[in-house]
Amino acid sequence: MSTATEPRRDTPARTRATHTAPSFWASVWLVSSREIASRLRSKAFLISTGILLLIAVGSVVAGGILSANTSTTQVAVVGTASAVVGESSGLTAVPADDVAAAEALVRDGTVAAAVVPDDSLLGVSVIALDSPPSDVMSALSVSPAVELLEPAAQGGFLVYLVALGFGLVFFMSALTFGSTIAQSVVEEKQTRVVEILMTTIPVRALLAGKVVGNSIMAFGQIVAIALLVGIGMAITGQRVLLADLGPAIGWFAVFFAFGFVMIAALFAATASMVSRQEDVGTTTAPVTYLVMLPYILVIIFNDNPLVMAIMSYVPFSAPVGMPVRIFLGTAEWWEPILSLVILAFTTAGVILFGSRIYRNSLLRMGGRVTYKQALRG
Amino acid sequence: MLEIRGINKNYGAHQVLTDVSFTVGDGRMTGFVGANGAGKTTTMRIILGVLASDSGSVLLDGTPLTAGDRRRFGYMPEERGLYPKMKVGEQLVYLARLHGLSPAAAKQNTNDLLERLSLDQRAGDLVESLSLGNQQRAQIAAALVHDPEFLVLDEPFSGLDPIAVEVVLTVLKEYAAAGAPVLFSSHQLDLVERLCDDLVIIAAGEIRANGSREKLRDQFSTPRFEISSAVDAGWIRGVDGITVIDFDGGEAVFEADSDAASQTVLREALSRGAVHSFGHLRPSLATIFKEVVQ
């Protein structure tokens, strides 16, 4: 698009200085810098980002505290029973002089139960206050060894949490920055400044600048969250989980970068079809559903391999679906790459589609532009 | 020279512009006059490349206008607008930089313009906090901040207070004097009449008249004369080839069949007493406009 090589047509009458038109990417960068600067000045944006980061840090810290609190149960032991209790994990023996002393400890709540020697087959019996202490019983029980033929890499609840986390972060960021783009597009249309912009830089540079600027912001937020979560896990001693989660988070960032550009182009295109801020919600609703859908699906179907496999390839849900599968260890090494290629091509197509709608809708003020008008031009 | 040649444009079945052609010469202030909906804004948008025409071309010194050329235009759209939540100065710097100015040049131009438009005290204010008149000035600054070589201004004077009108007039004249083609539309015919070198009159999407102001006034003038003399002018009615339109004491307006007949009246009047004034009545722009548009 550069016109820098265009010969200058100065006639002697024209004495004013001519300025070389900026290149396409220089224009894009100017537009995106303005987007970023105006976002960074918005109090609402700073506050919501702060809250999001706090939630991320908070959930890691809470997870650390919960996992550290798998405390052992205290039981009183009398005489030879200490040998039995000592072998079982999850129980801490509190020696008592005799059965009466052990009962006293149970009564005042110092211990959950007392294990005392008796003449039964096991050689010990358990004294508890008002109900059979299941945790003590299971700790003392003898279980046969279990061999799993296909062991799951991660526990069910943890998978749910991780899936929820990816889903939530994608959903929140895409929605926040997507609607920011939508508002910024309509602001330019509503205030009519768009006509000056259109005569100054190519419409595609304007659209690209908005998408790039907001993508940088969204990606920055994602990276900040990922770093905080990683550092938080390392500090709270959840290194094992970090090692499992690390690759998934890395892929998530890559998928998010492409996925967000696609979503952003759609938000910009649909928003350009209306002329008032009041109408933004209605016109961008289909895109909002596209963003919400993977979030809902991943919550419901995170333990359904078929649905997750499909989700990990459909471009709109791949940024959530593929990282979850990577975390589960159910994705082959080439699967994220293939999915990423599909996503990249879809993104390119969506950008073409979106910029056509955007270009044809920008100067149509008043009522909502129909898709037919927007696509035909 | 900017040349608009054979532009047609329709929105569906509605033909908005029909074979619109005119030129804007270097250093010529060209007024673009027409009723609402006549096609002025559409024409200007096509010149600026915001809208595509169905046929026809816009030429600059004989070659079709490119996107690069269009960046050297200063454009003030009819639909006014700047970012409401951006500071005036920052906004102008931003627009200048989009046109390719260096940060330093953009800053320099912004400061100069704001000073000329008496807006320098407002550079740090948000656009939305400005009065309507000051917003208009900021809008004009936005059209000029990148040292444009051509100006296309849609209704630049609407919404301006009289002082701002004079300021803007001065700026536009400077541009024309420096050799820039200046095209502007306006409803204020008296202003256009006072200001313009050339005129383009459009009605219902067609150019009805176009040319230099003097040529148009000659073209549309009737053989109508006005005389002011010391004695009662009633005698004029008796002169051959003369039709009196209006008369009041020593003053009369009449139409002459020929130049000779009008000169007869002048000689006769001089012989009867003192003549204060005698002249060919030329139509005002408003008169021409009415005549052309109907």
C-alpha cells in the first residue's frame, strides 16, 4: 500500500511541503498505539484488569493452601496399638497411658479416635465418640493392590478446575477486549471521525490497527495471568502441577493469539454495522455466543473425550479445547500443530470477511446495515 | 488542477449524481452550491475516495487521483466529528502523524494552527468539553494540520461564530493564494459570492452552472439598468425600447431592448439634470441560484 514511490507532482504554484505517506504497517502501528493508550487511560479497564489478576493469584494461593492442608488425623494409642497406627499414613499417634486416658482424649476432642489393643483377630479396636470414624477406619484397613491398565494422567476434579480456568480466561479476555473493539468502532462511527480517518489511511489499516492494538492488550493480559499463576505455583510449592500445566498454558497462549485476532475481526465487523453504542450489544450478540460456547462446553464435557477432541479442532473452541487435552495428555504431539494451522487459516478467512463488512458499513449511518448490504458493498 | 469528469453515482434505483463534471483550478476558491440533497456531499466523498463512483474519474493535473494524492488533501466532512475523549492537541498530532508527518512536525503544526485559530489555550482539553464553536475550530484544524495541498471542505462555515468565520476565511484565502485548489460547499450564498473565484451550482445531482463568478453573473444578467438622478424619472417610460420595472422619484430600474436604448436614457437624463449613478444591474448569486435550480 505504500505510495512513497509515487512521484511528487509539485507545480511551481504549490509551495507547501509534502509529507511522505506512512507505510501500511506504520499506519497500523499508529492506530494500535492510540487504541492502547486510550485503553490504558481508562479507569474501568485498569480496575477490571486488576480484579482479574487478583482472582488468578487468589485461586493459585487458595489451591496451595488447600493442598497443604491434607493434614493427618490424630488418634490416641495405647500400648501395642502404636505399632499398628505407626504403619498407616494419614494418622498421627498420640500415646496415652491406658484405655481410660485414651477415652478421655476422645471425649475432650483432642483426638478423633483412640486405638487400643484387644483380643480380636486384628489385635486392636477403635474407640470413637458418637459415630464410626471413617477416615481412621480406612487408614487402618488393609486394601489389596490395584493395577490400572489405563491410568488417567490427572485427577477428575483437577481436570475440571484446569478446564474451567482455560475456559474462563478465554471467555473473559475475548469478551472484554472484543467488546472494547466493538465500542471503539462504533465510537468512530457515531462521532463521525471515521470519515476523516478513511480519507487519511486505508480502511484495512484502520481495522488492522484496532485488531492489533487490542490483541496486544489481550495477549499482554493473558501473559500476565500465566506468569502470575506460574510464579504463584512455584512459590506455594505446587511445582509438580506446574510441570504438568506449563505446556498447556504455553499452547493456550499461542492459540489465544490467533483465536483472539479472529474474534476481534468479527467484533469489529459486526459493530461497524450499527451507528450507536446502544445497538452494539445486539449486533455483536452472535460473536458473543461464539465466545461463550466453548466456555460452557468445556465445563459440561471436560470428561468426554469425543466432545473435547472435536472442540480441540473447531477454530472457535480450539483455544480452550486443545490446551485441556494437552494437559490431560490425550493429544498426540502433532495435534496442536494441525489444530493451529486450521485456526490460522480460519482466522485469515475471517479477517477477509470481516474487513469487507467493515469497509462497506463504515459510512452507512442510521439504521443497522444488513449482512446483504455489508457483503455486497 | 483538480478535474471531476463525468461522475455518475446511484444508490439502487436512485440516481444521485448524473454526469457531474467541473474543475477546481490551482489557487482558485471554488464554491460548490446546491440545496440539501443535491449531491454536494456525495461528490466530495467521491473526490476523496471515501465513496466509489459508478463511472467517471477524478483527475489531478490530468492523471487519475491515487490514494497517495488523497492524503495530501485537507478534508472537512459534512458530518463533523473528532474523538470526544481525546485532548485537542493530541488528536491533531495523531491525525497529522497518520498523514505521515514526523512527531516533531506534527507537534509544530498543531501548535501553530491552534494559535492561529485562537485555540491554543484549549490544547489540553478534551474535545467533548469544548464549546460547539471551538469544536468547529478544532475540526478545521484537523483538516489543515498536515499541510494539505488541496482543500475540500463540506460546509466549513456552518456552526461558526462570525469571528471564527473571518479567521477561517483568512486561512482559506491564504491557501488559495499559495496556489492550492480550494473547493468548499456552503449554504451561505452571500459568503460564497464574496469569497469565490469560481462557482459550481448543483441541483438534483446535475451541474446546472459552472464557471468564474464574473462569467456567471454576466451569463445570467438581464439587460437591466438602474439610474439615480436629481429629477423625477417618470419621463423614462416614454423612451423607445425601454420597459420600466420600478421607479420612485429620481430612481428607476428599467430594461433596455438594446445597448443603444440604455445609452439614450443616460444622455437624456444628463440633459435633464445631475445623474448620481447609472449602471448595469447584475444578478446576485442568490438570484442566479434560484433561476438555475428551478
